[in-house]
Amino acid sequence: MKEKPKVLTTTGEKQERRENSPRYQAWLAEQAELEDFRREEELRLQQERQQQWERDEELAQQKWREQQVRLAEKEKQELRIREEWELEQKKQKEAEEEVKKKEAEKLKKQEDLMRQINDFITHGGEIPSSINISTETHPNKPLCPFFSKTGACRFGDHCSRNHQRPGISRVLLMPNFYSHFGIDQSMIDEYDTDLMLEYEDSETYQHFREFYDDVLPELEQFGWVVQFKVCCNFEPHLRGNVYVEYSNTQDAVAAYQKLQGRWYGGRQLNVEFTSISSWKSALCGLFFKRRCPKGRSCNFLHVFYNPGNAFADADHDRKYSRQQQTNARSRSRSNSPSPSRKRSHRSVDKT
């Protein structure tokens, strides 16, 4: 007779049987494997986070170092800018002080110069060396032939040739002093008489005669005038130029001192000393013959005809007596259309 199987009655026995079962053992193995995988993953993730943190830290350190470098460069630049600004301010201050010093020295020299000029005008004698200093634009270059003859050049100081200017002389030049529509605006040929007529029936010439009678007596207040010329050239460097030569340097210096910076007809005078060694060479000999091929573009002096042919001898570098000058002036006044005419409102300002 077969035995009946034993019936497990206790919980412990059931638990032991379950733990010893292959299925349970497989589950345990699987759980152990999963636990190992979890630990490995946590370790891997921890290592990755550590590496990421280290990379972030390295990047942050690098950015910090770069920022420090930029800050250092900025500080250096600001320091350099401040030093440059301070240096510039120092230089500017020194320059201003130097300018003030030079202005003070210049003012003192001008005062000394004016004192010497006044002594020279009052007492005469030798010309003070301090006021008789010639200047040159290009000392090592040949002389400009036009400037040497007329005291003016179309290229001014930019001329490639040398311009010699005397410190003082007997000849005064007042550039662009005379002004009239006929020579300021006329763009036509010189011998077209529509706008510019040189002779007695010309409006321009009549205006010149008024100018002549207005200005020459003013100039004669300072001494004996031996030459007086007014240019009617079209070229800007000669247009309206007025030349006056005195019999001696003392009178010329006195005229320069009184006329420089004064006003005439609403225009301020600019007076220069110039040197005209020969009026015959300075004047265009073909102009009054109406044969000058250059017309108003000529670089020699085209001048108005002085009333009564005054100063004609000086035109040919001949000596001109004071009596001859007086006679010429008298003839010019007698030929004037209005001898009793009052002095023009354009007279040189006495102030």
C-alpha cells in the first residue's frame, strides 16, 4: 500500500522550499545582476557628472583667466590713456605758456620796434638794423624775375623761385587797394571798350581820377612822393595794386606806420615794403601803345595814365624834380571837370 505524501504545514518549510526552487534562484540571480548594473550605472553617471563638473570648472577657470587678462589690458589701456592725456595736457599747458611767453616777447619786440621806428621817423639817421631785415622764400633758388621787377607774383609764396622782400624801402605796395567794376568784373578782351576804357571818356578812368585826387594828397602828407602807380591788370596778384615811392626811406616808414591797417572805402589797407629797382622794367612798355600781346594777363604792370602825365620821368627812371611834380599836379587839377569838387567820402580814415 502506497504512503501518502507529507503535507507541508509550516510557513518556514514553505519559505525554504521556495528559496530552494530553481525559479527563485534564477530570480535572485537576476536581481543581483540588476543591482550590479544599477551600481555600475550610478558609478558611471557619477563619473560623467564629475568629468562634466571638471570640464565646466576648467572652462570657468579659463574664462576667469581671460577676463582677468582683459581687465588687466583694460587697466593698462586706461592707464596709458590717462598718462597720454596727462602728457598731452602737460604739453598743451607748456605750449600755452610758450605761446604766452612768445607773445610777451613779440609784444616787447614790437614796442621796441615801434620806439625805434618813431625815433627813426623823428630824428632820422641810419636805418635801425632790427627793422631792416630782408626775408626770402627760397634762399637757395634763383630769383623770381617777375617778383624782382614788380614785387608781385601770380604764384605767391608757392612760387618755385626765390622772392626777396626788403625789411624797409622807399617803395610801398598796397595790394588790391584800388577797386572798380571795370577791373573787378570785366572778363573780356583788354581792348574791348564795353566795360573797360582807359582814357578820358571812360567811366573807369574818371573813377580812377577821383581816386587819384583823393589818395595822393593823403600820401603826400608823409613826404615827397616821386612815383605813384595804380594797376589795372586783370590778374588777381596785380589787380588794383597801388605803388607809391617816396624820396627817402624815412618818409616811407612814416607812411607805412600811419597807413597800415587803416580803412578806405570800407576796406582795410594792407601795406608792404617792396623793392622796384627800375620802373621802366616793371611797367609794360606796350600797354599804352595798346600792343601788349598778353592783354590783362600780362605779368608786368598795366597802370592807369596819371593825370597831367604826373611822374612820367620816374616811369623812365629819370630824376623828377619836386617843381616838375607840382607843375604836373597843377595841370591835372586844371583839366579836372570839377576843380571845386570836395574831397570824396572814400578818403583814408584819419583815425
